[in-house]
Amino acid sequence: MLKPFKNILVIRSDRFGEFLLNIPAIRALKETYPQARITLAVGAGVYELAGLVDCVDKVLVWDNKFRRNLRRQKFDACVVLNPTKEAHWAAFWTGIPVKVGYDRKWGFLLTHKIKDTKYLGNRHEVDCNLELAGLVGAKTQNKSISIKVGQNYPFAFAGQKVIAIHPFTSDPVKQWPRDRFQQLAKRLSDELKIKVLIVGKEIDMGEGECGAEFDSLGGNITNLVNKTSLVELAGLLRHCSLLISGDSGPMHLASSVGTPVVALFRNDLPGKTAQRWGPWGEGHTVIAKSKLEDISVDEVLNKVKDMKNRFDYLLRKI
């Protein structure tokens, strides 16, 4: 039986979409060990967003400076949510008594570990993360990935019906053709009379691209590519009625602020399907095929219309 922890380090040092899917596991640690101080170490690009997680006491950037001072923090437990040799070695070298993680990338340095089978894609990433936290008895009934977002956001579209489109991906194999996103935006604007926002960051695109092809679509379409921070994007998505996206970080961000998602997935790549990475929570729609090119603009548009008919709140005015 483990003694109650007083000072827990949680490490998740990769991209923000993956990070958001760890919130239930972090919450489980806090609820199981309410007396413990939870310190979350994340990549620099996720730092501001991580500050919106209410079950965390302190957020730090996982960098060389932090690792050099790790011993001084006197953590009595460390949970490494994304396995790296660097994180496993740091927890071992600094003498943290309880070290939790996956049995790979120097997993022999850990005290509590499980085999990493996430690549099989037979369950959602959220459930995998909760299983890992469960190695130290952590449990929660609240499996939401919710974050706390304020009422303010930097763009004013008051009184309009708004749908956001995130047409980019960091992985080309998950990219629905960009020209179809353009066609979809036009039809949403022209046929459904809806305000359309194009969102995203350069990091999601190919080299040298900036989403400029969405500048000249006309209609009621606004290109906000590269014009928001992650926290601003969270606030913006909170005020939208819907996000349409491929498998992406903004898809998970929309889920975390309670905005429904229409997500476009491939279903032929083990470990990359919606079963593992789909939008988490209720009210979302996934369109999945072995070839993304087989998903037509009409099919996506009809799903949006279907969601509009089923959920009165979908096209609420902001």
C-alpha cells in the first residue's frame, strides 16, 4: 500500500492536443491524493494552456533549467505520461521514490510501469492515461477534459451564428483535401448563412504555407490563421457553435470547452483512428473512411445539417 503523496510531478512534454487528453488522469491523481501538491511539467508551447487546468497547483516548462533543479523540488512521486528516456532518467537520477510510466524508453528506471499498447488503437487515449495513473491507485468519476476559459476573447462576432473550421494537420496522412475545406466554408456561408472562421497555426501546415488560400473566399468567412494564441483560440471556440476539423489539437481544444465537433478521420491506420484519438465527450460526430478523399463536401455538409436539426443549441447566437 502506497503512503499518501505530498508532492507529485506529472510530465507531459509533447503537443497540446495530446496534453488535453491527460486531464482526467491528472484529476484522478488530485482527487485520490487531495493533500498533494500537483506540479505539471509541459513543453513551452503548452505552458499557457496548461494554466487553465484547475486540478493543477503549479505549471512549469519542461526544459534544461527545470531538470537541473529537479532534485530541489523534493517530489515523492513522478508520473511520466509520455515516455521519454530523458524524463525517465531525470526522475531516477534525482531520486524520486515512486516513478510511474510505460515500460519503454528506459522503462527499467521506473518503479511502477505497464506495457505500452496504445499503438494498437483499441481504446481511447483518455482511458490509456487513466490506466497509467491507476498504477498508484488514482481514480476519478469525472473523465471530462474540461478547462477553465474566461468570458472574454479577442474577436467580436456578437449576434452571429458561428462555425469554426480547422483545415490543417501536422500529419499529411490525416489531411482532408484543403480545397474541399474551401468549398465547405463557402457552402456553409452561402447556403446556411453562417459566419465561418478559419483557425489554425503555421505549425499545423506544410513548410512555407500560411493558409492564404482562405483569404479570398468572400462571403461571411474570416481567416484567423496565425492570429490567436492557444488560450485565445480556446475562448474563441467556446463561443462557436461547432468546429469542423481533421484529427488535430484544435479538435480536442473544442471538446475541452464544450463545443461540438465534426471530425474527419481515416479508419485504416491502427493507432490513428477515432477509436483512440476521436473527439472526447458527448455530442460529437465522426466521419471515418479508409481514404479521406472519399469523404465528400456534401457528406460533411449534411452531417452539419443533421446536427443542427438534432441539437437546438448547435447554432446558438453568441
